[in-house]
Amino acid sequence: MKPRFRSLLILALTMPMLAAGSLAGWLSFSNTERAVNDLADKYRHEVIGNVTADLNAHLAGVQRVVELNARQGWDLSDLKGLQRRLFNQLLAFQTPTQIAVGTTERVFVGVERRPDDKVMLSHSDLSTGYGLNTYAATRHGEPHGYSVSVPDYDPRQQLWYRRAENALGTIWTDPFYYPGEKTLQIAAARPAFDALGQFSAVYVAAMNLEKTSRFLRELSLAGGARAFIIDRKGLLIASSLDEPLIRDESLFDRLPAIESRDAVVRKIAGRIRTAAATLQAPLERQEMRIEAEQDVHYVEARPYRFDEGIEWLVVVAIPESGLIGHVKDGNSTTMFLLLALTLPALGLAILIAHWIDVPVSRLSRAAEAIASGRLDESIEITQPRELASLGESFNAMTARLRESFAALEQSKQKLEERVIERTRELDGQNSALIEEIHRREAAEHGIRRERDFTRRVVNSLPGIFFLVDEEGQDVLWNTNLETVTGYDGEELASLSLFSLFDANSRIALRHKLQEAFAQGHAECEAIIVARDGRRIPFHIKGECIEMDGSPHVIGMGVDITQRKRLEDELRRLATTDALTGVATRGHFLDSAELEIERTHRYQRPLSVMMLDIDHFKSINDSHGHAAGDMAIQKVVGVLKQLLRGEDLVGRLGGEEFGVLLPETDSARAVIVAERIREQIAALHIVSGESRISLTVSIGVTEYQRFDTGIDGLLLRADLALYSAKHGGRNRTVLRVAARETEAA
């Protein structure tokens, strides 16, 4: 028998898919062990990476608070202002649970965030009899109610103070038990120095390590997986297991990992202790497989280091049963998918075969009917069977077609003529109708495309975009404007453009909007006030366009916040000496010229002094540039302490300084200069084992009506300074016009 066409087609379509599915299933089950190892490596790497990132974020936050406070130079005598600053910091930074400062005068000021988010204020000084008083804080940082008092509290005896007072930078304490919250904490501390470089206080900030344990428990760990952190002593710092990390709260005794309630953690800790020689050697990355609790665990211990005071081990253990379950689930899923794909494929093959076979069979039956005389056709087909039968039918009807051709031809011609005539009529009507339909569809499509294109273009523009009418009402805007202001589309539709800006910017924008309508374009800088109160500077350009018969303005704005910050920073760098913080030579001379103009206009006194450190080259040559820099900073510290806020100090050269004294005559200027000279003479700096005394020579002069600029005053002051140098140094010389007078 000849094979059926449908059977051949089904076989050809399904065989390749069945073969590919069988091969894929075999490969999936044969690679199970390798898949388990790969999955374990990937999972451990991912978990340790997440833990490391979390630790970095929290520890960096604590370190940043301590270093920021130590560099602020806050007034340690203003305890209320100091406590308010620490309170605001605690609200601004989420990681620290405590921020405090202890001074060399036995003063302590601190703030603490409790687990219930209640903030407590603490302070200890002479007014409390050096007892540590703790109060609850209001939401404005004011003390409210009395909580507890600790008698005879001395912050200088605390471990964090003793370790930090002799340090050069930030130090970290070991994790310690905090009874107030019954949790482990770790603290960072840093010494602070006054304007004269003397040690004055220690700033400290602490974080709750329970956050790290909670983070470990919240990780998506595979079934039965463990994650924990230990220090160099093998003591637990954090754990994904719900067990206490303190062995004895009364003794503040931390729990060693080797004594954990979990058998897997104990066995891992024992292996790590053996491998790292009781954890006294440098910590290194370790991988191991251990058997515990009737399962094989894939373990990785990776060192974690932060700054110079923290070196821990992050350990992740994953049971093989959990990994195999994932792999078996994957294999089962693979087989299910193969089966799910094979059955539809078989059905699709049958459907395709049916789809091809049925028309051929119908054509065969039609050919047999045509043999009765309805069509004229002659064909020869041998394979397959259906088409062979079709060929025989077509050949059989050829004779009958010839007999009826003559009669049918005449009728056919008449019918064709009528059909052609009617077709022409319908074609004319259909063409007009189709043309109108196509025209309308094209117009509607163009409108939709133009509207969509416009919206996409507007939303893709950088910065903000808006289209307003002559009243300043928003007609169109992009999503960036909603993001920047915090208002949604419905709210922006009901607001005017001006209401989004501050009061000064509204006035400028109204003027610039009228300018754009009148001249075709305008631009300005303006400040947007967002819903949450943020003030964001923008540079805005506007162009006038015609839309729907009336003028509108298209506006585009670029956020210039970063540019403003850079301008301020460049302005500060250009006008401030990096070593001393006083004015640069250029800024000093420019400011002096302006002050001379004011002095000349209002006939007010003005004095100038020039100050030079004696034997400065000898200090640099004998003790190094670091000692020279320290001497310069000591001198500047005295100037800042004794001079008024309206006085201006500028660094004119290496060890040479100029001082501008508005509203000061020469007699008063000499008194000020002598105070400066005497206080500097009482100073000294320490370089290694050497104690270096400091003196300065000062030249003073007063503005005269014939002075046309700062150059003349500086020349006279420089001549007076020259005289002080050659007169024996460590003295003040006054020069008025052509005369000199030496101060005592």
C-alpha cells in the first residue's frame, strides 16, 4: 500500500522535536552534581556580597558622623546648642543609635535613639554635680521630664575616650554589650582639637549590631542555610539564627561561635579556629564542606575589613539538600516543559497535516465532480494516492467539456458582457468610497501619531518643559516637571506657572514672560519650590510660538544646582588660603581697594599692618616644612582670636600677612599690634623633641588723604616692618607718612 500523505507529514514534523527533548532531559539529569556546586558558589557569593554592602553602608554612616563632628570646631561651652546639633544629626542619620561628646573638662553631652524610636538627651557637667542626667526629648530636641541620673560620671574614664585621646584619627571599639537595649553595639570615636591645636574633646557615635542580625534573618536564605559574623576571637557579632549573642548578661560575656546552640555553627567555628590558628593569623578566605545534622553543608568564610580597626569573618553555610531540591525542581520543571511542549507540538503537527490534507482531498473530490462536465481541465499525477486519483478524475472529464463547450460559450459571452457592465458601475462607486475611507483613516492616524510623537518628544527632553499661555497658565508639560515639583498632572493643570516658583523668581518670570511675548525669546534663572519645600535653581529659556491663533511660550529649564555649588566652591577657593583659611593675596588687595574708597568717601580712619614671622626660614630648615606650617597656623589662630569680625587678614607671602583695620586710627592699631605680638611671643610649637618659640615683627601705618590705593599703604607698612626686623625683631614699628615711631 502507498503511505498516506498525512501520516508522512506528521512523522516528519514530530521526530526532530522528540529527539531534541530526549537529549535535553538526559543532559539535565546527568549534570546534577555540577549544578549543585555552581548553585552553591553563586548563592554564597550573592549572600556575602549583600552582607558586605550592608555593613559598609552602616559603618560608613557612623564614621562619617564622628569625623564630621570632630572637624566642626563647635563651641564646647554652649552645651544647649551642642546638644541640639547632636539631636538634629541623630534625626538626619538613621544608622547611629548614639552620638555624644566628652571634653577634657569632664563635660559630657549625648543623644540616644531607643528601640521604640524615642530620643533621650544626656549631659553631665558642673551644674549637675557631674552626675549624668538623662531626659526624654521632645520632637524639637528639648528635654522633657526626668528619666534617670548616674552619679559621679566621668566620660574621660570611658574606654572610647581613653582609646581616642591619644589617637591621630578615628578608632573603633570592640563590639560591647549595651544593657540599656540588651544588644551588641560598636562605636567609633575621634579626638577634636581647638583653634590652637590643643586636644579638647572626643566625639563618639555607636550603632546597634542587632540591625545586622536582622538583615541576615531577612535575607532570602535557602532552606536550612545559615549566615553569621564572628570577630578574630571567634565571638559572634551577628547571626541569622534566633539565638542570644550574650552568654551571661550579668557579666557582659559575649557568646563564642563554638558554643552556639546550632550544631552546624559549632562545627564551622571549630574548623575555622583550626584553620586560622585560633584566629590570630591574618584572616583569609576559606571554603569547606562539612557534614552535620545528617546533611552536607557548603561553607564559605570571607574576611571583612573596614577602616583600620575592624576585621571580621562573614560565614555562609548552605545545605546540600536545599540545593538539590532546587536542582531537582529545575529538572522536573525541564521535563514538564518538554512534555508540555511535545504534546502541543504533536497536536500542531496533526493540525498542519489535516490543514494540508483536507484541501487536497476536497480538490480530488471536486475533480471527480468536474468530470461530470462543469470544468475543462486535463492533468497527469502519479503520487501520492490522493493526487493520482485527482489526475484521473481531471482526465476523465476532458471529453465531456468538449461536447458542451459550444453551447456554454455563447451563454458565457452574454453573461460576461453583463458582468463587465455591472462591474464598471460598482467599481466607480467603490473607488470613491474606498478613497474617502482611506483619506479619513490617514488623517486620523496622522493626528494620533503626531500627538503621540509630541508627547514622547516632550517627555524625553532633559530638564523641565512647559507650554503656557499669556496668563501664565500651563497648557502642556513633561513628566520631569511633575517629578521635580512633586505635583501630579491634575494639580499642575489647576496651577499657574508662577505659583511653582519663589517670590523673587515670580517677579522675574512675569517680566521675562512679557519679554518673550514681545521680543520672541527670553531667559533667566529662577528657583522652583517643590511640594516638600525643596528649593531647586533652574536656568530657563523661553521662545514665543503661535498656536491655535494665539501666542504661547515654550519654556525649557535645566537644573543648575551642581553648577551653583561649583561656583560657590570656586569662589571660596579663589578667595581663601588653603593652609590658614584667611584671605588670599588677591582677595585681600581687592577688598582693601573697596575699603579705601569707603574710607575716602566718608572720611573715616583706616589702618594697615604687615606681620612677618621671625626666623621662619630657620624653623623650616631645622625642623621641616610641617613645623613651618604649624607655626603659620598658630600665628593665624592668634590673629583670628584678637581681631574683630570686620577686620580682614590676608596671607601676602609665605610667612607674611597683611591686616586691614577699618574704623581704626594708628594709635589704636599699635595697641592691637602689640597685643598680637605679645600673645604670639607667649606661644610655642613642638616638633619631635624640640620646643620652638615664636615671635613676629609688625609694621603699622594709617591711611592718609593723599593715598590713592592700597599700594601706598602696603609700601609704608612694609618699610615699617623692615625697620622692625632690622631693629632686633619681635617689635612693632609705626610709620605715618615719612616718619617712623617704634612701639615698646
